[in-house]
Amino acid sequence: MSSSRQLTPETLDGLDHAVIAALSAAPELTNKALASRLSVAESTCAYRRRRLRNAGTIGPPRLDLDHAQLGYTLQAVITVYMSSHSREAVDQFLDSMVSTAHVLQVVHLTGRADFMLTVAVRSAEELKNFVLDHITVHPAIRNTETHIVFDSRRGTWIPEAP
């Protein structure tokens, strides 16, 4: 939850950026370990981390799952095209997708496609059933395109201090 005082690029200093970079590389760092890494007091790190979190600049650490090791060896990107672009139709689709099993990410787009979903499933059959049971059942959906993911890699870019 964001505090009433939002941070801006102008209000973030070098230490804020160092905290962000260190936590991006190792989100599990304790304040003590973070302080040691940055050569500052532990209380300073605790304050900076809390301030960044309260402002919504950083979020809590998240578990990074390897879905393939859990049996979900097939990932796909599904582009979704809507026939109705009303706020209600868009919100309804977004809300339903983010709470649906197998969905890793939902992105609302500009351009020809309206949404892009990344999903993880066990098989092509499960992927087909996902599309039929969870996407095309929405009355505002006009068309979908499904793309199998061969490989993906996460970027490591972290904005630098100005």
C-alpha cells in the first residue's frame, strides 16, 4: 500500500538506488546483511527499505517458482482480441484472469491485440482446455492466438541513480 507521500526520481538519492539494486539482486537480504553490503548502519537500511516499501517503490519479496520442476513444462503466450472494449468488459476479463490457475501474467495492451497472457500448463491438451474453458467463454472475447514459448529469460536491468 502506498503512503500519501510518493517518492519521485528527484527524491531518491544514491543510497535509495543502492538499496534497490542490492534488493533486486538478493531480495532475501536482512537489514543487517544489507547494511554490511552497503557500509551503512542497519537502522539506516531498515528506514530506507520501509520508506521505499511504504511509498510503493518496492514490494515485498516474491517466491520465484520454476514451474517446469513442478510439472508445468509447457508455457504459452496467448494474445486475446476483444469485441467489446467497455471498461466493464476489460475489468471483468482482467479480474477473472489474474485469479485463474495457470496464469503467470496478464498484460493489457494497445495495438491490435488487447491482452497478452502468459500461462504454464502440463500439456498441449491442458493448454487447449485452458483457452476453451477460461478465455473464449467470456462474451467480449472475439479471438485468441496461442504461441508456445521455446525459451525465456528475465532481464536484469535496474535503473541507475540520475
